[in-house]
Amino acid sequence: MLGEKHDLIHEFPEYKERIHELKVSDPHFSKLFDEYHELEHEVRRIEEGNETPADEYTEELKMRRLKLKDELFSLIKGE
């Protein structure tokens, strides 16, 4: 079953402009942003059934995605 979209714009629509601003002005944020979205796409492919890795691997990806999302959100909020 396909889960929700977890890209940053869907997660934090109220910060859309801030996310764009950081993507173009902060290389560290941009690197984390790209890594987060690569993980998001990999998880989506798994959820769509295009890939069928072990459940442990999928859970590891989701945990890494969550950790990155927390880090990105801290940067978005300026913490």
C-alpha cells in the first residue's frame, strides 16, 4: 500500500519559501535536502512495489529519512 508523500514541501508547506531560500543559499542544507529526497524516492519505490528489499532495510531507510527530516526542520526554523 502506498503511503503518504513525505517530501519537504508536503511535510512543511508553510515553509515553502524558506526551503527554497535555503536550497539556493546554504550548501549544507542543499546536500541534506538532496539526500532526504533520494531516501524519499527509494522508500516510495519500495511502497509502490517496484523494489522488494528486506523489511529491515526498509525500516532503516525510514529511520534515516526521519533523522534527516528532523535535521532539516531545525535548519528551516533557524535553530
